[in-house]
Amino acid sequence: MVIENKKDTKKKKKKKREASDCSIISAKRRRGGNLLAISSESTIPTLSKQWRSTIESQSFEERHLRIAEQFRVGHPRVMVITEKDPLKLMPLARPDTDIGFRSFCLESGSLLSFTLLNFPQSFAHYIYVSGCCDGLFCIHSPKSEAVYVVNPATQWLRQLPPARFQILMHKFNPTFRDWIDMESVFHLAFVKATNYKLVWLYNSDKYNADASSPNEGVTKCEVFDFRANAWRYLACTPSYRIYHDQIPACANGSVYWFTEPYNDKIEVVAFDIHTESFRLLPKIKPAIAGSDPRHIDKCTLDNGLCMSKREPDTLVQEIWRLKSSEDLWEKIYTIDLLSCSSSRTQFRDEFDWSRKDLVDPSTPVAVCKNKKILLSHRYSRGLVKYDPLTRSLTSFYQHPLSKRKVL
């Protein structure tokens, strides 16, 4: 038996901790059941090499893919993200640095897990969450310089350098009125080609004017390179302004956005995540192309791009899915909320899903095995299930502070 010196043992443990990806940017401690992330700004410049080696390592990819696969096996799950822990009654609201992640079983609606993460940097109450990518999420704020990548299943948390968009907005210091009138795009996409990428496409305006940008067009696009631990501009971007109030959809190796109406027609911009090139979809449903962008929506179901439109008179919402060849659309669902006998169904947020003056469509989140459709809506803080056979709604989840619902 070999007995090691205590000092040698401590040195080996220290080296092991330094080599771990858990000490790249932030150290994590538990206090009172909360996750406390401690970040040292002075160490960030020296850590890019460690970050790059970690994010490129096979062990990193295999670990997160294995966790993501375990997350999906058995029963599909839904992640509900809230600004604070709604199950704890507190006299004062938590700061917006506390974000809760709740995992629900899609079929039964039962709570499977809960994680509360405390971020070292405020989001200025402008919290935006990307779609899920291998169990990872990007949480950022256009109003502050906060950008994080997290894995709620492992409580893994990393701070990224701010995008140029955030830096420029911070320097411009927009007024409250500026934020209301602003028609930029605050949502970004989290995708994976050979490596992970963040893609932020937004409209050019006075708030983000940048002499270092290679493109003087109507849009700008920044891509975060995890290998370089830095954001970079793309030289070629769409010549159409992007409709500002939307979430990009990711499917079939591309990211999709609606454009603003041009000559009374909406286009769909697609970004190839492998070649990093933009294109316009060759065929769009006439019902979508000729609509007001407020009346239409897009989402991803079964890794396919879907679009929907809600007729303002009948409230009937039809959903079409794009074939992978991008040359044919097929209608897959029809949602008739006006015929629902339980449009309010004692939902605590008191949102009326069948309001006749509500032209914004509901967003399909997932389809259950029994063909019920899980729905979200921008004005509702909850989720409901729609049964197309009985034309009825049932509550799935409600809370006034839920910010984003993703699979």
C-alpha cells in the first residue's frame, strides 16, 4: 500500500479540478439549496484556450449528448423556464438573476425535475432563451451584456463574451421610449453543425451602427464561435428586413425567420448552419405569404419546419409542415379554439384562448401520443393541451412568471 503525502494529494486534486470543465469560467457552490455561480472577470481572457479545448473535446460532446438522450428516452419532456421559483412564497420577488428550469412529462404533465440557477450577472428583466440544443440552452439579454450557456440537467453554467449587438446597445443607452419603438430582433438561435454555434440575425439601425461591420446592408448577423470564444460578423446577410417580433425556428440543418412585408408579401429567410449562407425559401403557402406577420407563426415539430395562421373571423388555425425538399407544404393540423367549451378552464392567468379580437396564433409546442397538441401563446403564461377530436382545452401548466417553453 502506498501512502501519499497530504500536500501531494492536494496538488493532484487541485490539478484535477483545474482540468475539469466545471472550473473554466465559473465555480459553482450550493448555499441553501440554490446554485451560486461565482465568476472572476480577471480570469476570463486567460480561459479561452481552456474553453476551446473543452467545447471541442469528445468527452464534452459525448457527456452532453448522453444526458440529452437520457432526457428524451422513455417519455418526451417539456422544459418550462421561469424567472424565479414560483413554488416558494416570498415577501419580496427574487432578482432576475434567479431562473428556474422545470421538466414536465409531456404525456402526464407530472413534474419530473426542478433546477434553480443563480446567475452572477443581471438580465435587466429582458430575459431571452434559445431553443434546446443537445440539452443546452443559451440565455441572454439585449438590455445587458449577459450571455450564458446552461445545461439544467447537470447545472452546468458558462458565461460567454457579449455580442457586438449588446455592447453597442449598452453604449447607446436607449431610453424607455427607444426600447418600445425598437424593431430589432432580440432572439438568437442555438444550433450545432460540426460544432455548436449561436446565430443572431437582426436589423441594422441607429442603435447598433458599427464601423467594424463588414456589411452596410439592412441586416447584420453575428455568429458565436465556441472554438475562438468570440463573436464574428458575417459578410453576406439578407437584403430584407427581418420581422422583429418573432422567434427563429430550427429544422433540417437550417434556421428560419419571417421578413417584414415587402410589396404586400412576406418572405422566409433560411440560414444553412453548415455553409453559413442565407437563402429565400422557394415556396411559401399563399395564406402565409399574404398575411400580416402578427397573424402567423412558425415552430418546429418532429424536426420539421411548421407554419400556421389564425383566421381572425373564425379563429380556426391551420398548421402546415414543410417537406425536407422545401418544395411542398402539407396541412397536418387544424385548431378550432372558438368551438372549445373550455377556453378559459379556470386557468390562473385568466387568459382567454378563444378571444375573438385576438389575432395572434397559438404556438404548437409538441404533439402527444394521443394526438393532443400542447399549445403556448405569447400572451399566456401557461401551457394547454388541445384535443382535436373533442375540440376542448385542458390546462397543462400555469404560472405568471413563465418566460419560455421548449422541448
